[in-house]
Amino acid sequence: MLAQLTKFVYEPRLRALFDRWSIWAIVAFAAILRFYNLGYPNKLVFDETYYVKDSLSLTATGFEHDWPAGSDDLLAAGKVPNFSDTGSFVVHPPLGKWIIGVGMSLFGQGNSFGWRFSVALLGTAAVLLIMLVARKLFRSTVWAALAGLFFAIDGVAIVMARTALLDGILMFVVLLAFWFLLLDRERSFGNLWRRPWLLATGITLGAATAVKWNGAYFLAFFGVYVVLAELLAKRDTSILQLIKSAATKFVILVPSALIVYIASWTGWLTTTGGYDRNFADDVANRWTGLLSWVPIPLQSLWHYHVDAYNFHINLRSPHSYASNPLTWLFLGRPTSFFYEGRSAGDHGCLAAGGCSSAITALGNPFIWWAAIAAIALLIWLAIRNRDKTASAILLGVAAGYLPWMLYLQRTVFQFYVIAFEPFVVLALVYAMAALWRQAGPERRAGLLKVYAFYAFICMAFSLFFLPIWFGTWTPYWFWYLHMWIPSWI
């Protein structure tokens, strides 16, 4: 087997075939993992109960409505209930729900496949996108394909692409913004204003923020990175030039992001029934003085955001699957999205101990635990060698992960890692590539064997965990066999 791998690595004809077809083969494989039996279970799972119903009323009227009791059961039966006339207090922006609504428009509002279609499509596209990003960073189709493979087979990426939640959409948009940022970094910086890819980055990060507010952290981190990267590239820059450069980046990035973000609220702004929509219609609630010129609908929108912000920072409701962000990379408390059990003899269950159907957003341990060591290596490379690639990858990890350190007491969930998982995978692959570069020809044969074995182990354990990512009915003992740590139950 090692001889065949060595032949593959150095045989030009085989490498040409690999370079041409590997990326598309991995995308096709990822699509199978994300679309196979996507409609199961035919009921709302976890926070789908919010986002699917919000999408239904949002696409119908332009804003989210309250729903009567029993609506989830009616949707599970393929019937679309009537929502109430009152606007619902929702704490996430509209764009992600508009995107979910596209799938329902195509495949039916009472169709669970339609609920999840848009997220699955973007989850598949993200596999292609991470390979494009990796190829630009690593200048190698082999390492790019490995990044795509790891992301395609990881449990968090699979589950989040098969569930109608906002976080998978956020991940795709953030990764797209990073792609645009890399395109901007390739060009010369003679003209401060002629930066179309930086403008695209700002627009995309505005869209990310319009999915979930976490996108604003990526906007802040990416913006600071652009300024510092150019400062370090031109060490003779004066303070005045630095201020001018920073102001230029701010003007390109922030207003474009803000325009896109506000535009995502068009439905709420152009109607009158949304929650808090008429707040500033009351003269007593309007702004005075220097801000009195702000349009009344925007004053109401600001008040809505204050309410939503207060909800977020004060969210400390007990939840059985809440997890501390410090444990996320270690897979300390994965979120169970769905679980049903059957007794022996019930609905065809033949196992003496009963049967289980579970969907758990549990990452592949061999990918995530290895990635922790990889991130540590990249930090060392970034500091010691001023490695620009390592720094760029760590930027994405930091933007997605570090802000959660401010909310250790909040009710949060481990599946939030999907927003920065592509950067975790890129860190893992770049660490492997760095070790490969440092190894001499005599050591590469052995390292190739280790890498091949590691990739095989990752794929084997993804196959092992696949039933609890798909919700496949299995004997209870088989489900329990996957619960390696008590906190996974």
C-alpha cells in the first residue's frame, strides 16, 4: 500500500488526474452525506421549531409572527398551521430565515426536506469553498483535497448541514468572506480605494451579521487583520499614513456591511406588524436632539436591537445540553438534536434492549482532538516564524471562538463551533503540511504512511459515528457504544 501511495505522490499522470477530479469527487461525496434521507425525521428538531416557523411567516408577510400551540405537530403531519397576527420577538436577524424559506418555497412548506434544503446546499458548497481556500493558502490540490475530505466527513459539519438552523448558513457566509479577503491580499496596494475584493468582504460580512450577530466579530477581526497586515508589510509607514490606511479600510468595510445588514430588515421596516415596529411612532419614545433626524422606523429598529441584545447577554436559562465554551474544542458536551427510543417488538424493533434513533452534533474525535495540537503548532509558527498562512488561519479561529470567552456564564451550545470549524480543519491540514515540508526525503516515506493511516482512521470513525449523525435506527447498545464520555449522553 505504501508503494502505491508513493507512486501516487510522484507519478505525474496520476497526480494530473487527481488535480482534475479529486475536488469534485469530494464535493459529490459531501453532497451524499448531506442530502441522503435529509427529510428524516419528519418533525422539527431542536431549534428548528423557531427558525422554520419564523421562515414561514417571514416569507409570507415580511416579519416573524407568533404561532399557536400544536403548530409543530401539524407541521410534522405535513400541514401548515395559520400563524397569529401578532409579531414575534425574535433575537436573530432575518437573512438566514429568508434563506431557509427558499427551500420551503421550492419543495413545500410542510415538507421536512424543504425545511433543510437550503442549509444542506450551503453545507455542501462549503466543502467546495474550503478546498478553494485551502488551495489558495497551501498552493496544493493534495492538501486542499485533504481539508475538503476532513470537513466533508466531520459530524458537526454533517449534522449542521442537515438541520434548519442558522449556524451552518453563518459558517458558509463567513468562509466566503475569508475567500474574498484572500483574493484582496493577493493584489498590490498602490491604490487605497481600488479594493473590489475588500468591498466584497465587507458586503459578505454584513450578510454574515444579518444571519447571526456573531458575524460582527468576524468583521472586526478581519478588519484589524487587513490594517495590521499592510502595516507590517510596509514598516516605514508613518503614523499619518497608518491612520489614512485604517480609515480607508473602515470606510470600505463597515458602511458596506451596515447597508447589507439594514437591508436584510427590509420586510420588517416596510410593514407595520413586526415586534417593536411601531415603538418610535409614539412621540414619547422618539429620539431628540442631534439624533432626531434618524427615520422613525430606524429608531424603532434600534430599540428592537436593544431588547434583543439584553436578551442575549442575560440568557442563563438552565438547559441539559448547555456547554462551556472552554470545552468546545475537546467535544465536552455535544448537543443532542433528536432522540427517540423504542422497546423490543415496538414498530419492528428486534433488539432485546430496545432501539434508538439519535442525531447528535458530535464531531469526529480524531479530527477535533488532533486539531487542538495543530492550533498550538500554528500559534508557534505564527509567533516564531511570522508565518502568514498560520496567522490567517488563526484569524478565523480567533474571530469565531475567542468572543465566546466573554460569555462563559451564558447558556450556549457546542454546535456554535460550526461557524469557525473550517478554520479548525485548515489548521489541522496546514500543520500536516508544515511537518511534511520540514521532513527530508528519507523521512517522507514514513510520514506518508502515518498520514495515510490517520486519514483512514478518520474515515473509519466517521463511518462508525454516521448512524448518530443521520438518526439511523439502531439497537440501544449500539448507540450507547458511541457515548465514550458520560457528558456525551
